[in-house]
Amino acid sequence: MPKIKQYIFESVDGLGKSTLIKAVKNVKGYYPVLHYEKPELLEIYQEANSIISPLYEYQYASFVSLMQLIESKIPMIYDRAHLGEAVYGNMYRNYNGSYIFDLEKQYNMANQHHVQLILLTTSNWDFIIDDGKSHDFTKRVEEQQRFKEAFDKSIIPNKLLIDITNSDGERKTVEELLEEIGI
């Protein structure tokens, strides 16, 4: 198996992506981190004649750049990336976010063995706290299911689905999660 140079961390809000990313950097050393956030409603994409959502145009441009960065093989950690588009585009932005799978094919993600896609999930929501940054905290179970579906559909070859809940129903430690990732 080729050496992993890039990591993509995905999940619903509140499962510990940022905490885990800090831990990865503490073990592996410097990695630039690109944090994909909600799309911005930029003026350039708000032309009166546009029939495409300005948020869609923003996201599409950002994920083309993501695919190019992945192809570059530059060591990188992505705090959220394109899978969220398949979840949130459909649920909250009024457009179909499944175009990201076409981008994966177009940029030959099936042969990008240097990147690892990690989806954090939970089987116990009791210890998950609403930080106020979620789209709709009450829909987190549905969001997680959609993330799993997007994860399954992704053609990135190195994929890891991790339940952050241990067998006692408690949150796993960062050390346990790093071990599952193989770091």
C-alpha cells in the first residue's frame, strides 16, 4: 500500500474532526490543513442571467480545486471536503450535490492511492454536543446516514469508516482513533 500523504476527514458536526486532525499533526508533524466551510455567496456568482445557484457555482469551483490538490500529491489534511456537498447540497441548498461523484471520476480519484478518506460516525449521540454551528442539529442522524451513502459511493480507494463510540457506549480516545487510522 502506498504511503498516505493526504487525509480527508468527513463527518457531521461535533464528532471531533478538528481534535483528531490536531492529533494527527502532533504525531506526523507539519501538514497544511484546508478547512472547507459553508459556501460563500460571492458577487461574481450572482449574475442576473445565471440559472445555476450561486452557492453551487462556488462549491463546484472549490471542489475542482480540491481534485487538483489531491492530484498534486502535496501532503495535506482536509477538514471536510467534497462528501458534505452530496449531503448538504441536497438537504439545505436546494440543488443536487451528487456532481461531486462525476468530479471524482473526471479527476481519476480511483487511482489516487496516496489519499485516505476517513468518515467519522457515531452509534451513540448522547455525548455529542450542539456547538451551534450545525445546519440543523435535529437532523444529524439523517445527515450521518447521507454521509455514509456518499462515502460508499466515493471511488477514492483508501476509505476508512470509524465509529467514534467504543463498546461501552462512550467516546473513544484520540489515541484509539489514531490507532484505527494507522497512525
